[in-house]
Amino acid sequence: MNVEEQIEAYITSQPEPKRSDMQALHRIIQGVMPACKLWFLDGKNSENKTVSNPNIGYGLYTIKYADGTTRAFYQIGMSANKTGISIYILGIKDKTYLAQTYGKKLGKASVTGYCIKFKTIKDINIDILQAAIRDGVEVTNENKVS
């Protein structure tokens, strides 16, 4: 199964209305990031033990660690959780930035250092979510390791 098929299977495995919300968000993120690299992480470690919720990833960001090693990862992520959906905006160094810049404008969402969590898509302002995603992509593009 290729990445697109894994993503489709993951989204369609969700109960409604989460399934429709995730399909809409998938289209929205791809609209912000056309032709981006797609990722699917099943949430399992090398021993096939579940360690996180499955994640859909968008884009490519190279993380540079203090020891000089690097790792490729996605810029934007999406995951279903028990109570709704999480959008991950990775690579922003200031962990208060998302909450301060977008938190109050997003609607009914919980915003942490890199995660925007909400129950349903109708609870949030999509234009503000798109702005946060664009902002995160811009920051990670500026900080790319070559």
C-alpha cells in the first residue's frame, strides 16, 4: 500500500463526523502546500508496539540536533485523537508563538507549542488555521538544513 492509500485508509477508518472533517482538512492542507511530500506514520515503533496515534504528514523539514545529526520529518501533521483532531505545526522554535499569535482567533481550540487540538472543524476558523499552517511552513522553509 502506498502513502496515499495508507492516508485514505486511515481517514476512512474514522467515525463520522471526524472522517469528513479529516477529509476536508486533508484537502485544505494540500491546498496550502500543493505537491508537498506526503507521509503516513502508523504510530508503531520498530517492535510493532503502538506508541502514538497515527499521523498524516505534509512537507519536508530537516531537523538538526545538537550533536550535528539531522533527521527528515514533516512540516505539518494531522492526527485523530480521542476527542477530535490535532494539527501539528512543527519547527517553530518559540513554543508560545502559536498560542499567542493564533490561539484567541482560532475558535474553540486548545493551542500548545506546536499542536492545535479541536473537536470538530466547525469549532474553528479555517482561515486562521490556514494562516497558522502557512506561517509554520514559512518558518521551516527558512530554517531548512541543506
